[in-house]
Amino acid sequence: MADVDLGDDVYVGLFVGSHNADVTETGVFRDVRIAVPAHDGLVQYKEYLGSRLELLDVATGNREVIYTSPKSLQAPNWRPDGKSLIYNSEGRMYNFDLATRQPAPLPTGDVTNNNNDHVLSFDGKMLGLSSGVEKLGGSIAYTVAATGGTPRQVTPRGPSYLHSWSPDGRYLLFTGQRHDDFDIYRIPARGGKEVNLTATAGLDDGPEYTPDGRYIYFNSNRTGTMQLWRMKADGSQQEAITHGEYQDWFPHVSPDGKWLAFVSFLKDEVGPGDHPFYKHVYLRLLPVAGGEPKVIAYLYGGQGTMNTPSWSPDSKRLAFISNTTGSENQ
């Protein structure tokens, strides 16, 4: 291929053309994204790219950017009434109205160091939060009314990263670092004794109950790659359900109980214990009844893209965050 001098300004784009000069062709392009990646000197968790809040139609693959921001928006939860989303940004929680497509602060009292491990109860009445408290060892789990209010502390020490309510609202699942290892724990939603559900060496994370409460899905790197796993609600019969082709994180069960949506990192880009920002990642879909995962979206993101449950209540769409520089509110 010959070298071509492109000059100082280069433009890129999509086009369609006819092979026959006498024929006019028409093409339709959809879901086109131009993502400007992070610069080489970016300091992870201190500098952030802009964020796109997107909706994905799982059946068709159609994507829609519904809001953009120059700030870091993370981990949208879809409310059970289907009318709004919840996400975190700069330690605060926000409610995003899908009709007006505008965010509004969600009050959480003095708990204002919230991270992207937050989750709504199955009935939508309560919100679980994870918020950093340095003197208690890191992230601490709280609960608060889904409309906002004064949070109630649940876990006595950190790090404790909250991921799921039980369907009956009685229990919470969180990833906790105890005894120099990260495992999955169950705790009463009003606080109480922590019950250790996993004890294999390695990082176990992202636990989530199925809608019937019988099983818990999670991700673990105990085999050397981050894979999706399933166990019974009491922690028994732990089994891998993906096979290590990628580093798979955060399995989210659809409300109808039929599908798992999750984030996959390329193995040559990240290690088995990390899920950083600003990587080329896939959103993949796996039938709960069994089968092979399929890619449903390609994007630039990772950390904060889909850490917590983000299915629409009808199990047809997913909300997620992608990243690029130069975003502006729309």
C-alpha cells in the first residue's frame, strides 16, 4: 500500500457508494460512536473522562445516548416503575428522569462519598449504598429510602461493597475484605451477623440474587481468570458458568430470570483482579438456562459501566455508561 500525504487535518467518517456509476444507493448508519480515549498520563480514580448514559435494546442491538456529561457518571440502576434511573457521580446520588432526561440530586444525608456499588430493593422502595468511610476501613454498606433520606449503616467495617438485596428484602449481599481476602457475605438488611458464603482463595465479587431467591451469581478469579459463577443461596454448589476467554465481571440477572448481562474485558488488557476505567470492553448476554454468551455491545468504558443491576423492569433494555472526552450536557 502506497504512503499518502494526508496533510495536517484529517477527517474520518462513514460513507456508502454504488459500484455502478448510474445507480444511486442509500445507506442508513446507526449506533455510530467516536470515542476519544484517555491520555497516557491519566491518573486512575483521580482524573475522569466524560460520560455517556446509554440505553441498549437487547433484542435489536439499537443504542441511544440519552445524556452526556463532562463528569464521571457511574452504574445506572433502573427503577422498577420504569420511569427513572439512579446513578452516582462525584460521591453523590442522582435520580435521572427518563421523560425529561434530566438528573436531580437524591439526598443521602451525611453519606456523600458514595461509590458505584449501589442497588435498589426488588420492590423499589429501598436503596442500598456503598460509601467510603476511612476510619472504618473503607467502603461501608448503608440503606436508605429510595426517595432519599437519612441512611442507616448496615456493615460495621469495611471494605464492604454492596451488590444485592434478597427478593424478600430481608438480606443484603456484599463483597467484603475480611482476613486478607475478598469474599461474599450475607447480612440482615437491618444489620447483624455477617455470614460468609465463599471461602476459596481469590477475589469473589459482584454477588446478585436471582428473582426467585434460589441462586446467587457472582464473579471470581479463583481459577486464574475472572469468570462468572453460580451458587445456591446458602453458598453451596459453587460452579463456573463462563470459561475464561475474557475477564468477566458483574453478572446481572434480568427481572424475568432468563438472562445474564455482564461486562467482559480483554485478557491481554487487564489482569484477573482488576476492572479499570477506559478500556475497550464488551457487554455480553448469556441465557440462564444454558448456552454460549454473545456480544450485544462494544464500548469504551469498564469501571462504572455496569457494576450494578441495570435491566429495565420488562427485561428488554439495559442502561449503562460509556466514556469519551469532550462530552457536553445535552
